[in-house]
Amino acid sequence: MNSIDDVPGVALKTFRFSDADEFRNAIRGLNFEFTPLVPKISAEQTILLPGCDVNLTRAFPRVVDAQLVANCTAIGFTMDDLNVPIRFNGSRCARPVVVIGSGGAAYTTIEEVQRQIASVVFRPEVRDRGWPQTLSSFKIFEISGAGLHRLRSVVREVLAEASGAVEAPELLSKGAAMKESLLGAVDEVFESVVSARWTLRPNDARNFRMFQDIRALLSDDLSQPIYSDEIARRLGLSVRTMHDVVRRYRGMSLHRYLRLRRLWLVRRRLLAGADSVKAVALAFGFWHLSDFSRSYRDQFGETPSQTLARGRGR
């Protein structure tokens, strides 16, 4: 597979992935972590660099945590019309929306079904066009259906134009023109923002920061025994508040999320060729080995030993 970093300006390239780690390593411009919600992934990513990154991704059911790199502004939106909302920063909404973040901003999503998602990343950071300002977290805005349709249309037109051959002398001028069209489409989108009370919750920086603190602690200690009282004490929260925050941003209980995350970490270790299934299971907190094996088989469609055998055969 070609490296996405090798794609030249105003060149369209599509990458396909069936391996979760390959997909994770191919994401540009984000510190990106995800937990798949399906045993086997199938993803496709189309990349265009016309003076800004245009990404069209056909993703898979997953939990995503991401943070934007410095000195850029990212715009994200769906390219499909599925009536299955994405949970973004703890809230679900099936209305037309756009999200925006500037350098260092973070977000979390839960995508329950396969979706088509577009993002446009402008470098350097956009500061002078009257777009909403973001700090530590991405913001979400409800927009008119016409505004979303216009933005989608421009992205499709840009991708379609770039799918043909582009002569070298045209690269710079065509790239600059494409970027200007995309900037104009985003201008129009933010002129069509709908005042909606439901956006107050996912745009609440305080609660998002609380969730980020919980996630960071859990990520640090995930291979060690974790108990609710200890987590809450270390974060200065009540157990009830902690559970409510996790359920809001993860759409599942703390216990279920930790179990799912540990299963995927075990799988990654087995595929890397671990010493034994038992040693890896115990290292990630699975003390009831028959229950672990059953959960693993239900999640991935194969036994832990089968995964380990594949890992050693690579």
C-alpha cells in the first residue's frame, strides 16, 4: 500500500483497509485512537491535497477519540443521509450538522453503523472569516439542509475534478481555486447555522474536559485492575457523576466500555505474537479465562488461540 504522505498536490488517491492498525496509522492531521465495534473492519479513504486536505472516509462502527494537530482548522460532516445519528461529544442528533475544530481541539464520537464522512483541513488555521471559535474541543452546529447540500456538492465536484489527469503547470492554480471554493462553501454553511438548544450540551467545554480526564486516566491504567471508587477519588468526582459522564460520551456503561477496550488490546498483543493467551489475558485484567474466551469469540468470531496462531504466522 502506498503511503498517504506520498500523495502529491491536487492528486486523488483512494486507500482501502481491512486491518485496524493500518487504518489507524493512515490518519493524517489527528492524534487518533479508536475502538472498533465490529470484529472485522472494511474502510476506504480518499485523499486530496489541493492546498488543504480533503478526506472522504467510508468508515465502520467504532468509538473514536481524536485531537487535531497544531495550526490548522478542520471541518467535518457526513456525506450520507442515513437516519442513524452519530454520537458526537456525548449527544446524538439526526439533523444536518457540521463540526469545527482548530489546532489542539479534541472530540469523541460513536458511529454505530458504517458511515461516509468528509473532512476538510485548512492549513494554516483559519482566523479571519467569522467562523465559530473553538478552544479545547470541537464544536457542533445545526445547519440548514441547503447549506449541507451545498458543502457536500462542492466536495464531490472537487473530488470528481481531481480524479482526472492534472498537468503539472495547473497544479498550483487549480489547487488554489479548489481551496477558495471550499472556503466559500464553509462560509455559506456558517451563515446557515440554526439556533438550537440541543447543541449546548455537546459544546459544553467543562463536561468534555471532565470526560477527557476520565479517559486519560483509564488509558494510562487500562492494563491494571480498575475500580470505580479509586477512579472517582483520583479525579475528585462522585462515582455517580463518573458513571453518568462515561455513559453520556461512550453510550455504554463504564464496565462495558473497559471490557471492550481490553478485548481489543488483547487482540493487538496476540496478533503481535505474544507468549501465551493466558499471560496476555491476565495482563489485561481477565482473570476468569473461560468467560474471557467466550467474550473474545463473540466479539471477534474466532478464539484467542486462533488469533495468536495467525500472529505467529505473520
